[in-house]
Amino acid sequence: MSAPSVFTVSGMTCQHCVASVREEVSELAGVEDVQVDLASGQLVVTGSAEPSAVRAAVADAGYEVVG
Ligand code: 9UX
């Protein structure tokens, strides 16, 4: 059981953006749960995914992990 990883995503402006990020990150190996908040840009990934893979998945969806 691993602690959730928290990222900040820039560029999301609607709930479809949120769904796109959620779907891309959910496909990564080791991911158990993905929560995305539009207002804050906060992305919370539960599971064992590599941070670099999360960043790449967010980029594939058309957005960017910042910070
Ligand atoms: Mo709607 Mo979110 O075009 O980019 S998917 S604003």
C-alpha cells in the first residue's frame, strides 16, 4: 500500500479536460485510483506509478504537470 502522489496540472479549463487527464493516468501500470480537481489543478494518484510516467500521461492528454 503506497501513499497517494500529488501533482499540480496546468491547462485544464473544463470537466472534459479533467476526464481526459483521469483516463490517461488511469491507464498507467500500478495506478489504483485517480482524482482530479479542476479548480485547484490537483491530481492525486493512488498506487505505485512512477512520477515520470504520470507526467508523460498528463502530457499525452494535452496538459502539463507543474511544480
Ligand atoms: Mo473543452 Mo477542456 O474544449 O480543454 S476539453 S475546455
